[in-house]
Amino acid sequence: MAEVEWGRIVVAGVGEFKDVIVYPGGGRAWDWRETGMRHRPGVRPVDVVELLERGADVIVLSRGMDLVLQVDQTVLDFLAGKGIEVQVAETREAVRIYNELSEHRAVGALFHSTC
């Protein structure tokens, strides 16, 4: 279960973060500097590899509260090529989707809690 408000995401059993990577069985702070992430072009294949390595069979990508964070088409193509379902949504909606899917699926997610 996850909950969100501007600048804060709480993931049960994992902790409280500004931005977070959540994978089946855990999660950690999402430090954009690790992969050179920026709002544009946004989430790229390199940003989701860890989710796949940790067993996600569906991925939820949040675009921020104001939809500023982009999701590059290359990541959608990359995941489609691997047969991975992906959901892209505004952060509050992404949390709702994550919570629903995680009841029955191995879900990975990238949550951005601002802009």
C-alpha cells in the first residue's frame, strides 16, 4: 500500500520518500542522478531495468502531480517488447493503480511526488 501528498510518498513496509522506486518485496529512494534522469525526455529504459530485475510483471509510471515528468516512447517500446504491461498516470492516480494491482500482481513502480 502506498499513499501520496505533494512532496511525500509513504510505502508500507518501505518508508517515506520524495521519489521512490517500488518493486515486488521492497523499494528505495529514487535518485534521478543515478541514471541522469530529467523531466524531459523523462523516464527511459535505463530507469526501469531494476524493476524488471526484481521481478515486476507490470509497471506503473507516475508523471508527477502536475504531469511535468515525461515518459519517453523508448521505455514504452522497450517494455512492450518484453511483454510487460505498463500503466502511466498522474501520481495520485498511479498510486491508486499500484495499490489495486499490487493485491494480485508483481508490480514495480516509479513514483514522483512533485511537479
